[in-house]
Amino acid sequence: MTGKVPEAANANAPIDVQKPAVTAGQVMPDSFASIVEQVSPAVVNITTTSVVSRPVNQGPMFPDGSPFSDLFRDFGIPGMPGGPDQGNPFDEDGAPFGDQGPMSRERSNALGSGFVVSSDGLIVTNNHVIDGADEIEVEFYSGAKLPAKLIGTDPTTDIAVLKVEAEKPLPFVKFGDSDKARVGDWVLALGNPLGQGLSASSGIISAKSRALTGTYDDFIQTDAAINRGNSGGPLFNMNGEVVGVNTAILSPNGGSIGIGFSMASNVVTKVVDQLRDFGETRRGWLGVKIQDVTQDIADSLGLASDAGAMVTDVPAGPAADAGMKAGDVITRFAGGDVADTRDLVRRVADAPVGEAVDVTVQRDGKPVELKVTLGRRELADADGQGTTPDGTTGPGGAASQQVLGMKLAPLTPELAARLRVPEGSRGLVVQEIDPESDASAKGLRSGDLIVEAGQQPVATLADLNARIAEAKEAGRQSLLVLIRRDGEPRFVALTIGK
């Protein structure tokens, strides 16, 4: 150990920044030095060690984020990532691809960042920083090093919680309210970029509520410099509160170009609490398939606005048990208005598993109150619920008719076999589609199966024509249809004219 493990001044309270970098009415901070000095004892570097296989003729190996790996790759040293002979070393089964020659098992290091969130040594970082690690070591700003054990991970939000054992309480930082952070606010990123040790970079919040690839994404975008090795480090506001965990960058060259993403603290805190208490996440599960309500869907249903989440399918689960139906629009959940599908997904995930919540849906133009006892998302995912059969395109051979810019035919056993739809399905098959039609503009295509129109089942062309006539008689200019493609349901509002 080259340094002293830091000790908390107050074991029961987080670091309190005595002099914020920006005071009321001040546009730019005079300096970030005070805040960096106060919070840095709680920011750590993370080194992981794992055993990997590589060809014996591979070039030298360096920790992920090391500047030497870039140097050797740029000069074409064999075996370096992106080098001339790298290619794809493994096939889809995990076996060596091509003639790799003899393989050896060696230890590899990776670098990242993290921060202490409790005096007893809980540390937050990114899951991808410690994923697959055999050993994890935490280094403090003072140079002191401690081994860490893994408490739990959540790959969905890329968050992991570690634990170190120290003789005395550790200084720790607190989370701030990311919902109160504003675009344009100053922020400070601390971490271990490129393995260089603790570094600070400043910038502003460039955008909020960014979604990248995950279901529960709620990223803060910042122009504070974030590079490889910063992953897992904290993004501070000017009061020394963590408002985000630095996770990803958008870059054509792997370096910072001023577009970095930090997972919002209001998402992270819930994940950290569950990982600390249970060693895993326990998210609520409603058991529905949903889509956003567009303005034309709202008009076709006579809704006052396009807010809410439209239910496209209700498989067996909590929502079905409570009486929810396809075509319902969820407008309120657990006492709060639902803005859109992302809002509903987050609300459901945050709700307690096994407890009943009040849900309001719009059905046939009227509000319907339901009480749903939520299941657990992780168990539903493990059961494989929501899987669908494969589909094909190019149906034909049934009596057809041109309707709303589409050539439609009733579903026959022959067409059902070609489309691989479940036995007993009913509806109208889209055989051809006018590329200039509204249906084409809304994304319909050959092979889609129309199963509902005007929130009523359709099995024949007469059914569909009747629904169109009813909509026109009611003075509506669009008709809501439910289609299934590869087994997945989706509502679309099609223009029917006057």
C-alpha cells in the first residue's frame, strides 16, 4: 500500500461541499478547485484482473484504455485490437475463428472509475468495468489500495455495486436529484481516463432524457470530457452531488468529442438500493405490449391529447388478470399521469413487486379504473414470455379487394401456413400495398395481418368496410386498425377521408 486509506470526518454524513463552485446569480464558476478537493477522497480508480485466451503469437497486451494499446495498434503490431491480423477471433459458438494457432491463457487488466456512496465502503461503478473480472482492486486518490468484492450488477442500466472493507469509515458522496438538473447547468466529471489517474473535466449538461439502447435508459448528455477509463465515475453538480454515472461516449475515433452520456442519478439510486439490499434488481412487471399514442391515433379514438400508452396486446399476466384489454390507453399509473411509453415503463419498473397499484385506462371513450398486482420483470424475462413465431411475406391465393390503398384477402388455412400465424387466427392479410398510400406511409407492408378495425375484430372484407362506414358516419377522418407482424401487435391510424 502506497498511501493512507481516507477517513470520513463524519461517518453518518456524506461529504458536504462547503463552498459551491457557482453561487446564486453567478454565470461561470471562478474555479472548480474547491469542489474537486472536497469530493476527490470518495472517487476511486478500479483495476480488474481476468484470465483470457489469446494466440501465443499475439503482440503485447495493455489495460483497456491504455494509450500504449492505441500506439501499438496504429503502428500495426499484430494481435492488437483493430490491427491488421485481428479480424474476428471467435465464431458465433465461441470457438476460435480460422487458424489461430496455439492458444495461451493469460491474465489481463482493465481500468475504470467509481465512487464511494456509504461510509462502510459501498462503491458504485459501471457493470462493463467489472464484467468477467476475477479480481477487483480499488485505488483511492491517496494511493491506498483495497480489494473489492462484487455485491451485484444490473446489465440493463450498466450499474454495478462493489464493497471494500476499511478499518475506519470512508468519506462518501451523496446523490443529487437529476430531475432538477437543467440543460445548461455546469457539471464536473471525475475519473481515471486512459489509466492516467484521477482527473477532472468540466462542462455543461447538453441534453437530458437521452435514450441509447436500453429499456430503462435516462441519460444526461454532457460536453465534459469523458474518455475510456472514465466509465463508472461520477458526474457532479456544483453542490458536490452526483447527478449521473459516466457510462458512454459518442465518437468516431474512440476519444472525447464533447458528446458523453451519464446515467441519471434518479435511475441509479433505485438500482443501487436494490443491489445493496437483494444483490439483484426487482422491477415491477405489468404484462402488456404497448406503443406511443400518436395524434392520429388520438383523433381516431376521440382522445383529448396524444398522451398515454396504448396497449397492443395483453398476454397472460398481471394486466390480463386485472381485466386490461388490447386497445386500452393507459393514462394514469399509481396516481401519476402517463406521458408516453417510456414514462410508463419507468413507472412500472419503479413500482413495488407484489403490490396492487391503481391504473386508469381509456376504453370506448370512457375512463376505466383497474387495480393491478404487479409481477416481477426479471422472472417474466426468465420465463421467455413475449416470444413470437417467425413470419414470411408474399401471401396470395385468396379472394381479395382494394381497400385503403391495400390489396387485402381473408386469412385462409393456406395463407396462415405460409405466414406461420397461430392456428385459429382470423383477420385480413395485406397482399399488396400502394407505395403512395397512407398505409404505406404508416409502415404497413405485404404480409401484415389486420386483426381489428375500430377496436372490433375483423375476419372478412365486409367487416372492414363496415368499420370504415361507421367511422365516416361518426365524422372521423381516420380508422384505428390493429396489425400483427411476426406475431407482434401494433396499432395504426389509417386515413379514410370524408
